[in-house]
Amino acid sequence: MTVRTIRTGILTVSDRGYRGEYRDLSGPVIRQLVVEELGAMVEQEAIVPDERDVIAATLSTWAGEAGLDLVLTTGGTGFAPRDVTPEATRDVIDREAPRLAEAMRAASLQITPHAMLSRAVAGIRGTTLIVNLPGSPKAVRENLETILPALPHAIELLQGRKGADRHPDHPR
């Protein structure tokens, strides 16, 4: 089976980052991991404010017009009043992929009890997988490393590629 490069977008959600009050540290961690570990190509990157409509519009455009395979968000997944990334994500996805978010939380709970405060979601819009990651660089690395092994197969399944129906650990 021919492996195709995973076309990726990285969306940082942060009022302060959007206003230029701090330098985004989590987006570069995501970029490094997806490029080095997945061989992905990052085609879109943006920093947007914690505004549900803006987040949803960006996700929708990247999944639709841009046709990205994978969109990873960072930030806006906690309990703060302006943390609305999960709601914006649910506004645009067709189907949830709850086990990805559950796996990230389970792995993070081995490190910190604060992991149970994550409201991150993952889901599918068309043929695009969208995954919410936390806002801190350390948590981004831990969470993304947890799900990285499953992402290529997930993208293959979404793209309907030949042989994608075969489980990678159990070839027929």
C-alpha cells in the first residue's frame, strides 16, 4: 500500500496569543512531532482568539476547502469561562472519535490528576480528523505522543485507501 503524506493543520486557540501578548509554544511542539514522527506536511497554521464562531469557521474551512487530513488544536479545552474549543469542534464534526480523547486523558492521568479536567474532544468532519490538545507544551507532547501511533491508520480509513480496512497489526 502506498503511504500518502498526511496533510495537517495546527490551530492554536488563545486570546493572549492572538493579541501577540505571548509567543505560542505549543504549536511548534505539535509541528515537530507530526513532521518528525508522522512525516506529515503542515499546510495550515493559525492562532485564533477563544471565540467559538472563529474556531468553528477555521476548522470548517480547513476540513472543507483546504481538504486537510488532520487538524490538531491546542488550547481552550479546560474549565476557564473562555475555553470553548470542544464546543466549537462539536459544532463542525459529523461524528465523534471519543476513544482518542479518552486515551489521552487516561495516559495523562498517570502523570497528573489535573488530566481529568480536560474537556478535549476528537471527531471527524468529512474525511478530516480533528483532535483537541491541551494548551501547555508539556501536555501537548504527552497527549500527542499517546495517539500518534493510531493516526496514520485513522487517516487511511477516513480516506478509504486500499487496504485500510485491514488492521495494521493483523494483516490478512
